Amino acid sequence: MKPVEIYTTPICGFCSAAKRLLDGKGVDYREIDVMRDREKKQEMMQRAGRHTVPQIFIDGQHVGGCDELYELERAGKLDPMLTA
């Protein structure tokens, strides 16, 4: 399985929903809490070009936030991205 990184905060419902989808698929991911670490938030904004959480990367490729993750799932494209 390809590496997954997800930038989150502990109070974000969209972050929880994205993690729930990944957990349901048995995906291991590296969670990066940007609420407690300003440098990590800056890193996220540089990588994603966005300031909202979650921001999700699969194998270093930015796939977007929670809505985009669920759209990939609905379109049947998430599993191939995780394993291809």
C-alpha cells in the first residue's frame, strides 16, 4: 500500500470523516496535527496550496480534502491510487 499522509486538527469533523474512510479500508496513514505545530501548518500550506484541513496526500501526491477523498471513493478511483 502506498504511503498516506493526512494533515488534521483534533477538532475537525471533516478530518474525522476522512480518517474513518481510510480506517475502514485498513489504510495506515501518518497523521500530522497542524493545530499544535505552526511549522507543520506552514508545510501543509506550501505542499497543498490550501489552509484548511484535512489535506491528504497519497504517495506524495495531493488528492485534496475530505470531499475529494470521498469523491475518489465514489468514482472507484481510491483503491487503485492506494495500491497501484
